[in-house]
Amino acid sequence: MQIQVPLSQYLIVGLIAGFVCGLIPLILGLKNQNRKFGILGFILSIIAGLPFALFGALPVAGVFTWLILRKPKVAETSNAEVSSEIQVSDD
């Protein structure tokens, strides 16, 4: 016996799956100061989740999570640290 799911219910389930999976790169992107990949991963996870539910949203979220986490964080140096390094190297 086959179970038939109406298209509207299938799209709602896919939208919810894409939204939930997309929160992972969104939160990580905002936390790691990589907003571009975070927002892009969130939007594309929702788009991929609509037709394919978890089979589309989860791989997209995984790829963008990897892209966010692989990029090394840029260390911010203050002006005092830079000037002290210059003074030490002059001696």
C-alpha cells in the first residue's frame, strides 16, 4: 500500500528541513564573523530543502559549514602591538 503525500505538505516539510539545516551555517557564520557564507548557506539550504527535503538541505548546510570552519580566523592586532614590534626590530 502506497502512502500519498500532497505536494503542499511535502513542500512544507522541505521548507522546515531547509530552515533547520540552514540555521547551522547561519549561526556558525555569524559567530565566526563570516556573514557571507552563513547567510548564503542558510538561503541555499532552504532552496535545496524545498524539492529534496533533508536530502538536499543537509549536504548544502554541510558544505557551507565546512567552508566557514576551514577558513582561518584573522587575528586582529592592536596599534600598540604593531608599534612595539617596530620598536623592537629597530634596536
